[in-house]
Amino acid sequence: MKKTTLCYIENNGCYLMLYRNKKPDDMNEGKWLGIGGKIEYGEDPESCNRREVLEETGLVLGSSHFHGIIRFRADEYEDEDMYLFSSKDFEPADKDALEIYRKTGLYEPPECDEGRLEWIRKEDVMSLNLWEGDRAFLAELIAGRKTISMTLRYTGDKCTILEKNCN
């Protein structure tokens, strides 16, 4: 089973989202996602979250909030347990970007090997081309839930919520 992390980084009422359009044979092509990736052997979810955020965005996380595990079960894709995080506590690793961020509170994301990074207003996120399951847990995240755990079943691209614990 695949184990991954996903982090929604928030700044100025926006989430940093990744539009996947660069990787060959990408099952996420054309979709908008948060920031994350596979947990490597011997790595814990928190370390993976920090590594993936730095690799994809150039941001160093100060702290992040672990919301829970989203379990994806599917007929066409590999089953996955995804550790869901969010963070408002970050700084750019690049010295010039850090100076601008500290003065203005703004961060222009760098080029990403997997797609285009863009700050999207929270109220506009649900209008993006998202996976159906992502809509389920994102709605809870946007609503301010601290605990978000779900089991989602995909049949093709259709998603059913089998279990949900959010508060």
C-alpha cells in the first residue's frame, strides 16, 4: 500500500496549490493538488511532509498541523493512506525570497518539476479541477476542522465516502 503526505499551505487567505501538468504518465495530470508525495522507507509522515514541501515549493515549514489520515481504496489505482497536514508557518529557503517575504508577506513560488504552483484564494479552491475525494476533505479543511479522517472508495473516477470523522 502506498503511504503519502499532503499539505495545504495557507497565506493571506490563499492555499498554495499545484496544477499537475509536467510529469509523464501522471495519474494526477490536469488536477489541482496540495503539496506532498510518497513517504520514503524509514521516513515518518512529519519528515516526509517537510521534505516534500521544501522540494516542491522552496519553503521551510516551521510547524504544521496533522489533521488525520485519508484512506483511499480503489478498483483502478493502488490503495493509499494519505497523511493530511496544513501549515501557516513557513519561510522561503532562498535568501532573496526570504527577504521579500519578511518585508511584504508575499512569496512567489518557484518553478516546480511536477507542475505550476499558484496561490489560490480559499473560496475559489472548490471551483478548481480536483479529485472528487479531495473535495470531501478540502471542504472540511476550509471549514476549519482540526480533525479530518476519512475512508474514500473510488470506483473509476467516482468517489464514495465510506467513513468520516471530522471535528
